[in-house]
Amino acid sequence: MTEQTALDFRLASRLFAYPDEASAAEVTGLRAAGAGGAEPAVAPLLAALERASDGSLEAAYLSLFENGAGRTSLHETEYGRMRAMSKGNDLADVAGFYQAFGLAHGEGEMPDHVAVELEFYSVLLVKQAHLHEAGDAEGVSIVEAARRDFLAEHLAPLAFALAARPALTGDALYGPAALFCSRLVAAECESLGITAAPLDPFAVDPEATSEMACGADDLVSIKPRRNQT
């Protein structure tokens, strides 16, 4: 069950990654492995991602998530009334989770991007499953504690905030993906006894949330965005 859940989280990560050929190829592989089989509502987005090489989804992704004051940011640190003051610390905290599991490397999205956070959680699930199979009770306990903390402090508040954003939930392609993501996260919260509130959906102001350098802003295997404004 944990490995199936890990596949679903990995798929959710790819749904919110930049829609390039690499993401499209991985989506195809994940679907073949059974990821997201219980979520037919995401079928239109999956089909669009599998055609991502023709650039048809690129403009929609940039318009919804990247461009303009009305965009729906996929970055955790662009929500909350104190975001301008806490962004550096929050980025460092998220990056610290990744570094603790040896996942800092190369080029990639900012660590607070929902695609990166979902991918990291899928890695934790796989690690815990392998440790359980190996009979490593201490290792299982460590990873489960990390799952709890990461869900409560980062992934769940972000996922629930995105699922409540009208511009996102009203989108024919990405709206079902946001609900799929929030349901995955909610099920994990329930299984671990976690209660998490969504991040404050305070209006995203690009000028107030300009990108800040972080010591570990290139993490996991998410490719950097293109055509940014």
C-alpha cells in the first residue's frame, strides 16, 4: 500500500511540474506502473501532458502559475501574511528536510514548489517501505517522524491552500489535479493523526515575494522553469 501511495504522490508531483518532454515521459511511465488509477478526473491533464512535446500545455501552465498578479503560485513561501519576513527561514527549513535525506543536488525548482514537496514525500514513503522490509525499526521510526513533520509543517498546508484557490480549482485541467493532490495529502494526514490548516490565501504579490537566494535552492529532480517573466 505504501509503495502504491508513493507512486500516486510521484504522479501528483509530475502533474504540477513544468510540462516538458521529461515530465511527459515520466507521467507515461508512472501511469503504466498503476499510478493514479483511481482518479479518472485527471485523465484530461494526463493526456495533455503526454502531448507536452508539442508545447500545447506550456502556455496554460505559465498563465495559471507563473505570470501576472492573478496567478496561483505553486510556492509555499508565497502565501501567508508574514511571508516577506519568514521566506528565507521557511525555504531553509524545507531544504533542511531534503538535505537530511541526501536529496540536494544539481539544478531544479525552488525547494518550496509543490512539485518538489510532493516528490520528496514520495521518496519518504519508498524509504520507509524499504526499511520496513529490512526489519529496521529505528529507521522506520525516523522516516515516519519526518513524514509527520513535513506534512504538518509544509506539504499539507500548501496542498490544502492550493485546493481552495478558485482560479486553480476552476481550471478544467489543473483543478482536478489540485483535488487529487489534496485528497492524497488528507489521507496521509488522517493515517498519521495530523491536523493541518491551509496556508493563509493572502493575495500573492509578486513584488513583495521576489525570489530570495537560499543555500539549497536546487533540489530533487524537478527541472527549472522556462520562459519566466
